Amino acid sequence: MSLKDRLANDYKEAMRAKNEVRKNAVSMARAAIKRSPKSLSRRPKILGSTAEGRTWENSWER
């Protein structure tokens, strides 16, 4: 069972138990997971030198 499946089941159980705190916590975790692939698709540049030997200051110049 994947993490997404476990969170979906935990969310359903929290709704059935009418546990608002747990439901909100699981909901926030699920939302963070849904957002993560979008933010991970862009690789941030690391400060300092780049892989091609350019420095951060001139990395945008080609």
C-alpha cells in the first residue's frame, strides 16, 4: 500500500470517527504530496559554480 493510499484511508477513518484534528492533519499532508511533483520538476540552481564551470553570477549568460 502506497503512502497516498494510506493517507486516503486515514482520511476516511478520521471522517467516520468525526475527528477534525486528524482529518485536517491528513488533509494537509495529502495536499503537500499533491504539490510536490510540480515543485520537484524544476531543479533549483545551487549557489557557487555550476556543473559546466560557470559561476552563479554569470550562469544566465551563455
